[in-house]
Amino acid sequence: MSALICGSMAYDTIMVFHDKFKNHILPEKVHMLNVSFLVPVIRREYGGCAGNIAYNLNLLGEEPLTMAVVGHDFEPYSQWMSQNGLSSEFIHIIDNQYTGQAYITTDDEGNQITAFHPGAMSFAHLNSIPTESDISIGIVSPDGKEGMHLHAEQFVELEIPFIFDPGQGMPMFNGAELLKFIDQATWITLNDYESELMQERTGLTLEQMAERVEALIITLGGKGSKIYTNGECINIPAAKPNALLDPTGCGDAYRAGLLYGLMNELSWEVTGRIASLMGAIKIEHHGTQNHSFNMNEFGRRFHENFGFSL
């Protein structure tokens, strides 16, 4: 059984600003903002939510299927996927568009300023959920707006349970649209900021949202995460990273851990901790797909962090 990962594929241009944004952005002058950041460190990485989630789920031993729309410049990424044993069967190429492009500047406190060109991602609706593959679970992560609506509807029609992960795509949707996603989804995952925005736009509290799905997962960065399910809130501790190098893609790594736990019918207490450790391993490395491990190493670190074995 496979997981279908719906979302963006992108090239990430990551720049490091060796200072703090707050030292250069004057709150009283934001209405006339004109700033320039010297970035002596720059890297181009493979990214996008779908690409990152699939990469991490593959590290955990699963065989994810990635569904995305990309541009004429996708060939290097396609080769990278092949080298890492990732399927590109459901990736659609548009010849007159660029693959999504993210330009990310990170400061010394881990804050980020991102500019994103969606390119071919805007045509995500050209892809449909495959009906002949052995798909047991899915995720609708940030993608083209029309595509996210379509893929959620198709998961429901095909009776495939899925995670709704609006992420950076949240601003595209109004309250009514988000309420529809909530009622379609089996699970929802948000970070702390997104959870506040979701409450504001839908008028629902976290507890009310959780009543409409099997579980609502809220990540809190270094403070761990909370999983609302069956009328209770499960607190998941943060795993301890060995280094704090790059927060980009930590949320996607966490979501891969969620999918792994769901696919293997693990408890939420275990699933949340697997997801937490995935995020910790990711933050130890620059870029979103440069970390690796085997399951023996993962099991050892899991025991070190949480005091029991997988």
C-alpha cells in the first residue's frame, strides 16, 4: 500500500543572512520598507512540500507516490528522485512553465523571508488522483488552489483517507473553503501560526475542529506538538537535535512521520514522536533533502530521546 503525496515540487534557493532581520527592519517604517540583506552563503536545493514529504517518507522505508505539476526545467530534480528511489510516475510536465521556485532568506535566529514563484504548480488541477494504483492514504499539501480543491474532492470520492496540510497555501482560502476542507479531511496538520489563522477564518476553536476529524495535529517548533483526538489532547515532546542548522523543511519531515505512523497503524503517542524525531534530524542539515539515516540509527535515536523502543 502506498501514500499519495499531492503538493508542490520546487527548487529552493536558500540564502543565509548573518545577522537578525529585526536589526534592520524598523517597525515604525514598515509602510515604506526598503531593505537589502547581504547573503554571503547561497545554495540551490531540491524542495517543495510534496518532494520533501516523499523524500522523508522514503527514508522511513515506505514507497510514496508523488503527484505534482512541474516545468521544463525539472530534469535535474527528476534525476535526483531516481537516484533516491522515488517514483515520478504521477508528475506532469508543462513545457512552457518553470518548476516552482522558492527564494528563502534565513537569519541568525532562524527567521525566514520567502518569495515563491508557483510556475507550473498553478496547474496542479491538470493531475487527478490515480484510480488504478494501490493507494491507502494521501495528503493534500500546499499546491495550486484549484488543484488542492480537486484532489481533496477526489480523495473523498475514492474513499481514500487523507491529511489536509494547508501550510503556506492557507492565505489562498477563505473561511467557507477551509470549513469544506475540514469536513472532507480525515486528519489536519497545522503549525502554531496556521492554527491561529485557521481559527480566525473558520470561527472554530481547535477543539471544535478536532471534533470534525479523526485527529488535529499542531506543531509548536522546539516546544513539541499537540495532537487533539478522541476528545483529548496528547502532548508530544520535541526530539533533541544534535545541531540547529536549517529549519527549512522541518514541517515536511514531521508530516512524513505522521504518514508513516498512520500507514503502520501506530498509536498517536508513537506516531507523534516519530514525526518529532524526523523534524529534529532534518534541522541538523542544510537544505530539505540532504539528510539520511537507516532504521537502526533511527531506532537508537528514538530510544535516546523518548526512553522506549519502536
